[in-house]
Amino acid sequence: MAPHPSVTPAPEVPAVTDDHSASAAFGRADEEGRVFVREGDGEREVGSYPGATPDEALQYFARKYDELFASATLLRQRLDSHDVSAKEIADGLKSLREHAEQPNVVGDLPALATVIGELEEGLTAKRQTETAERAEAKKVAAAEREKIVAEAEQIAAQHVDKVQWKQSTARMRALLDEWKAHQRGKVRLDKDVESALWQRFSKARNGFDKARRSHFAHLEQSRGESKAIKQDLVEQAERLSTSTDWNATAGAYKRLMDEWRRAGRAGRADDDRLWERFRTAQDTFFNAKDAEAAKEDEAHRGNLEVKESLLAEAEALLPVKDLDKTKAALRGIQERWEAAGKVPRADIDRMEKGMRRVEQTVREAEDKKWASSNPELSARASSMVTQLEAKVAELRADAEAAEANGDASRAAKLREQLDAQQAWLDQARKGLDEFGG
């Protein structure tokens, strides 16, 4: 890591050797073993080493300086490491100051003071950096907590009818785990900030839990009611399963099925069990009904052959040529048709439609004959022809007069009216012909 911009690069840590002559150069020792260090314009006695030569005594106190300077230089290097906290530097600097205040050593005391000064300046900068980093870390952590709280509030605010309870419950638990993980983290929020967020989070969780308990309590009650209703429907279905009143019972089963659909859900296990009983009873009845119908169909197969022959006989009467003979023949066929009895269910619609087509054709022929012989209708048709003939003659005369007078515009309009009236007259005469007029 690069050194802090306000601090000069740390000096290299001097190698610890047995030769301390560089530091010893900043002091002296007399013949009595007393050792002095230069300080300012003078010197200060730092101690003595009885029983040793002056050089040995001087080297001893020089070594003590080198050890102290090495400690200071190492601390200076640690100052630039992001992994070393300001507190660790402060603790080390405190101990260094205690040893460096009028130290009983021999060496370059101004150089030692310079390193201590750099440490003090760097410590101030490091504290400022850490303060800014803590503030930013708190800001980020608060935003992350806010995100957790906001999602919890969103989950809690869902309308009870739209909540997917399993997924929402699992997500709410996951959010609580995320909250706890943040609490175990290194970044601590301010107490008032964390307290306010926790109160919101707790309120959202409690509200969601209360809604969930209420929902499932209501659901349990509703399922109990549905179960009771379906239990009764099953019992009714089972009682009807042996009935031979085929049509009435089939209608009863339809009503029971409609009630089953309206009964709601009783829980998957109960629904499956009850439905199996209901379906078994229903199948028992309808299988018996179908078996009975199959027997009847087989019994009526001979009737089908008779009716197919009668239908072919009736269709041979068409087209109608002699209405009276056709009606008499059709009545005989209809009497034999009724006497023939039922046909298999699959053929009922085909046979009935075929006979109705013949009957309808004969009826239409009869209606047409009656209309053509109706005196009142004939008189009306004759009167209409007379009126239209008079109108046509009048328009023709007016048109010819207009043309004679040179009034082309009036003549053209009259000719248009004449054409329309002539068309109506032709249609009326055709209708009169149908009445034999």
C-alpha cells in the first residue's frame, strides 16, 4: 500500500548487528564508564556501565538506541497498512513516546524524534480516514437494512386474497436471517438508526404473522364447513346409487354435483377421499343405468327395422301429387309408426327427424291448396289487380300527355312510376292466377 500523502516514506528498518558505531558516534564514554549523548549544543549523561571498557559501555547504550529506533521505524511502516488500525498505531506510539522521552540511549535523537513526528501526523490522518470509512460503511449498512425492512413491509402490505403464503412466509424468514447476519457483521449502526429500522421490521413481521394466522384459522373453519357439506353430499349420493328411477335419479345426481362445486375446498386429503366416495356412488348408478339402457336398446332393435321400413314408405309419398290420397296413406303409416314402439336411443333423433320432414312437406302442400281456394283471399287479390290496372292506365295517359306537351322531365318521372306500378300489377296477376282467378 502507498504511504499516506501527508506522511513521508518510512525509512528502512536498520539491520540489527553487533556493530553500533553509527549510533555510538552521537555520544562518548569516559574512563570511569560514564556514557554521554549529544543533545542540542551540549550533552547529557545517560548512564554508566561499571566493569566495562569505555567502548563497551558506549556500544551498550548505542545498541539500546538502535533497538528503540528499529521499533519506531517498524511502527512507521505499519502505519501505511490498511490492516493495522489507528488504535494499534496509537497504542504503539504511546509506548514509544514513553521510551523516547529523555531516553537513556546513545544515537541520532533528532532522527528518532522525526520518526515519532511522522507517526503522530500519520496517526491523525489514519483516524480521519477510518472515521470517513466507518461513516461510509454505516451508510451502506443502513441502506442494506432499509432494503430488508422495505421488502418486509411490502410483503406485509399485500392484500390477504393475493398473498402466496408459502413463498411469502419463507421470504420473511430469509429477511430475518439477513438482518441477523448484518448484526453479526463488523459494521455497527448508530443505536437510534438501528432501533428505528428494527421497530419497522418487527412491525411488518408481526403484522404479516397476524394476517397469516387469521387467514389459516379462517381457512380451517371454512374447510371444516366444506367438509361437512361434502360429507352430507356423499351420503346422499351413496343412498341414490342403487336407485332404478333412472331419470329422476340422474337429475338428482346433477343437482348434487352442482352443490359439490359450490361447497368449496375441504383440504386436499379430505377432498380426495370424499370425492372418491362420491364418484364411486355416481359411477355405480350410471353404470347400472347404462346397462339397463343397453338391454332396452337391444330389445327395441326389431322396432327400428319396422320404423325404417315405414319411413322409406312415407318418403316414397313425396313429392305430393294427389293431396287427399297422400294424407290418407300418411295417416296409415303414422298409426303403424306409433304402434311399432320405441327404437334404440342412438336412432331416435334420426328416425323422428325423417318422419317430421315428410309430415311437414304434406302440411305445406295442404296449406297451399287451402290458400288457393280461400274466397276472401281471392277477392282481395282480384280487387288489388283492378286497382293496379286503373293506376297503370292513369299513369300511362299522364305520361303520354306530358310527352305531347314537351315536358320531358315530368314524362320521365311518370314513366318511372308507371314501370313500378306495372311490376306490382304483374305480381298481383300471378297471385290471382294461383287462386284460379
